[in-house]
Amino acid sequence: MLSTSLLSLSQADCDVLTSMILQALLPKLHINRNTARSIVFGSEIYGGLALPNLYIIQGVDKLRLFLGHLRMNDRTA
């Protein structure tokens, strides 16, 4: 899996990238590419597809990397 902790994409950059990915991915899943994003990114509990949001994944990966360095008390932290 791609490590997004090294990426530094803005919300707008992530939205553009995600849009291009979804335009190609959704038809392959036999889902209309114009399906509401609340369904695409929504929780499976509520009938969504629960596809991950790139901007959130990027932020969580950066936090994990930072906390790992912080816990190790190395020079990076």
C-alpha cells in the first residue's frame, strides 16, 4: 500500500486526484459515476460504499509517523 505520510497534498489537490480515480473506478464497479459522494464515502452501516478519503488518510498517516518518532525520542521528533 502507498504510504501517504510523505505526501503533502492540499484538500483541492486530493479532491482532483480522487475525482479522477472515481471517474475510472466507479464504472468498473458497475456503479454510476454520478452517484452522490455521500453514498460513495458513506459508512456501510448506512448503505454507503465506505471508500476511503485520500485527504483524511494522508493526515492520519502523517500523525502516525509523527507519533512514532515522538515515542522513540529520536532527533526527528
